[in-house]
Amino acid sequence: MVTRIINQCYRSSILRAPSFYSRSGTSASPELFSYTSGRFLFNENIRLRERYIEFDPDVLLREAEKHIGPSHGHAQRLTKLAEGGFNRVFLLTFDDGFEAIVKVPYRIAGPKRYVTASEAATLHYLLSKGIPVPKVYGYSSSESNPVGVEYIVMEKAAGVGLETKWLSMNKRELHKLASSLVEIEKRFFDIPFGSIGSIYFKKDVPPELQAALYTAGAENNPDSEMLCIGPTADYMFWYGKRAGLNLYRGPWNDPKKYLASIAEKEIEWTRLYGKPVQLDFPHNGVFPGEKSPEDYLCLLEKYLALAPYLLPKESDNPLNRPTLRHPDLNPNNIFISPDTGAISCMIDWQHATVEPRLLVAGYPRAFENPDPEQSPHLKEPSLPLEYKTLSAQEKAEADELYRRRLLFYYYRIFNGHLNKPHLEALRDPILLPRQHLVDRAGRQWNGNLMTLKGALVRMVEYWPHLPDTKGLLCPVQFTDAELDGFHEHEQLWFDLNKAVNHWRDQIGGVNEDGWISNEQYDDAIQKVAELKASLVASAEGDREDICLLEKGWLFRDREEIN
């Protein structure tokens, strides 16, 4: 039934106006509950079922009125505004034209109750600290309510979306954007959080899973009475069958135990559900045969042996300090003043987690270094000397590179002036390798042994640079046999990844889930067929190569175990 409704939605989604529900008598269309913001080139029925969520729109309008109050009259209209990977966003319109936002998570968004309760509490807390986030009018973290789904009713973001202004911002506006972000982030780094986990109202978390919001020496204030640190809302601690496993999900007072928990959840999942895997094409041609989950478990055990040494020994070291940052700070989640370029609102705090500072430090996506290497000199970037002689296309490329270099430069400068605790973490010589290792240890088994092993090999090489390891023998050693040919194989793996990324770009920028825009879908299907035909032709009739391509074709439907 759901699949039929979804397919019907797609046949008409491009031709229809935005889906909405109105109290004036309009019946709720299937598009209101279905994902219509793109297509998937493989496993589409699975992706669409994950994103299908039905509720009572009339009851939602009435509940929104209760949360917002009577000053704007009745809520008359509910319009689907946007859809992301984990939630659907609706625009509420009232009698007097007042607008508000309703955010409804998909059932794949993460922990039931906690994902909504944590985001609502995080927004409430940040707003109380003067950080520009939407005001929460009300929420329900139980789908057993009259609406039938979890939801948050919140303020509509002030300003304009950064992604709409990105290409037209001048130097002054970029300067203001960077300075306002660092000023906001300084407040994050100044907060004396007491534990690792996510922020909640105490009423939403069992007492045994509550830790103090602040450290013991912090000044008492109303925040501590109402709010706490509770279990992590990090998606991967609850993904798929993990939600039913007996795992410890926080809060954590010891950062080393947190690092261990990241891998322990994957060890438990892999032991129960991990299966031998054959890699996708073209990797299966270079690394043939089934890959064993037992080998992955061995790598995770090596990570556990290293974990106690990845962070400073003393829990109260400033670089261990529990710190909150935005979980996905990209231009789509930033709103700015159209007049000054200053940040006016930061949205989408779903899955936000307080973590050790060395794990959250770094450059936000829009402010990352666009160059392969970071210059040791703080010199303001400039346009190339030959700029005036460039073609229009070359000028556009030079302008974009200059814009990105400016943002990176400004972010470095302002952290040095305004947020020295962050600058200290950014200067850690193995900041990125450490974060990469922790990230890979938290990934699901999928046949890839290369990436986690590479991260471990490098961390063993960096052992002398880890804190508090002087005079200690590294607990992880790789034998000559384990390293024999590894670096050559790793480079081959990287080269194959580049080829896959090139194919995805050729098809239209398809992501790892197979997502493509509605407008590009038909063209992408044709390009996938052409790509496959060209690869078959290049095999020159070699049945073994063609069989590997067919069995491991990137854009095939496949079994999923989560």
C-alpha cells in the first residue's frame, strides 16, 4: 500500500505545486507524507519507505495553535517546505499571516523520543545563551500523541539562507560572516559542560540516565535545575538493529570510556549481524573474494587498545573539555542578515552531541581550506595577478577559490583573536588523523577493511606525538606480514574510489545512497545504462570481468542489513 502511494506521488511530484493541507476543505494529499524531493537510483523503495510518515494534519494544526497561543488566530495551512535525510519540514500559516515551522522526523532519524527531545532542549538552551537559533514553541517526543508523530513547532528562521547568497557575497560580507560565526562558537567553548552526551530537559530522561549539565565548580543557575546531559542522540548509536542492542549510550564522565563505546557498539553489531561481504565493482576486481567480519573485529580490538591514549590522560585537561558544536554546519543550515552578512540563525540541531574538544574542533565545511596544504604564514589571499586576462569561466573559478580562501583565512584569524581555546585544539599536530580514526571505528561493517586499517597504521606511526605516551610502548603493533604491500594496496583503493566518484559526477552528482534530483532522474538513468555499456565493452568479452561488474554493479538493488 505504502509503495503504491509513493509511486503515485512520484509520477506527479514534478508537475504539482508544493503539497499542502488547508482547513478550507483540502484533503491531505499523499505527497504531504511522502518523500518527493529527489529519486534514488537503487534501493529506491527502501529509501522511500524510510521517509514515508503519515499523521493527522488537522490535529497538527490544532496542536500548533495550542503551542503558539491565540494571538495569531487559527493555523489555516500546512505546506511542505523541505525534506532532508532525517526529517520533513512544514510551514504553518495563521489567520494574520504569521508563519512558523513544524519539523517531523522520519522513523529512521534516530532514537525514538530522544532525537526530538534532545533537539528541542538544545534549541531552548542555546537561545537562552543568546545564540541565534529558532525559538521552540512546543514539541512532542512521543508518536503516541493525537498527531501520530513526533514533532517540534518552532520559529521561522530570520534572515536569508546563506546558500542563496553564497556566490554574490562581497569581501565585507564574508568578513562579517566569519567574525559572527567565531563569536558564536566562542560561547560554545566557554560553556562548562559536565559530561559527554546530549542535552535534554530532565522530564524527558529517566533519572538514572541524567548527568549534571555543568561541571561541579560551575555557578548554579536555572539551567541546571531544568536541563541535564543524557544519552547521546548521535545517529550511529541507534542506527538500525543497534536500537535493540544492550549498549551503553551515555552520558559519559570519562572521555576514554566514550571513545571505547564508539567501537563497542560496532563490535556488538558485527558479532550479531556481520556477514562476509564481496566488494562492489571496481574494487571486487582488485580485491576479489569475500571479506570477513572477523577481520573487522580484529581491527576494532586494535582501536580499543589505542583508545585510552588518543586523548590527554587527565579528564580535566582543556582539550578533553566537553564541548558542543553544530553537527552539520553547512550553508543550508546558516541564515544571514541580507544587509550585513552576519549570522542571524543556525538551524537543524538534530543529533547534536557534547563531545571531547579534540573530537569536535575543526573548520566548518564552508570554512575549510580549499588548498591541499595549509600555509604556515597568515597571509591574506588575493586574486591571481593575471586575473584581468582570464576568460569568463576562468574568472568565475578564480573568484570561487578566492572566496573560499578568504573564508578560511578569516576563520583562522578570528579564532586567534576571539576563540583561543579552539585555536589551541586546531594546532594539535594529529587532530585530523585522530578524528579520522575515531570516525572510522564508529562505522558499520560493509566489507571495507582498508580505511580503518590505514587509520590505525598511521596512528601507530604517530604514537610519539600522542599525549602522555613518553616512555610507553605502543599497545598496537603491525607485523611485517600485516604491512606487506599494504601501502600499495591502500593507494589502489584510493584510486578506485576516485574512479567511482568520477562516475557519480558523470551521472549528475549522485551520492552514496543513490540520490539524484527529480529533474536529473531520467537523464541519470540513461547515463547509468551508458556507463555500464561502456564498461562492458571495455572488458572485450572477458566473461570473468563482466561477471564481476554485473555482481558488484554500483547502481543495483541490494540486500541491506543495518
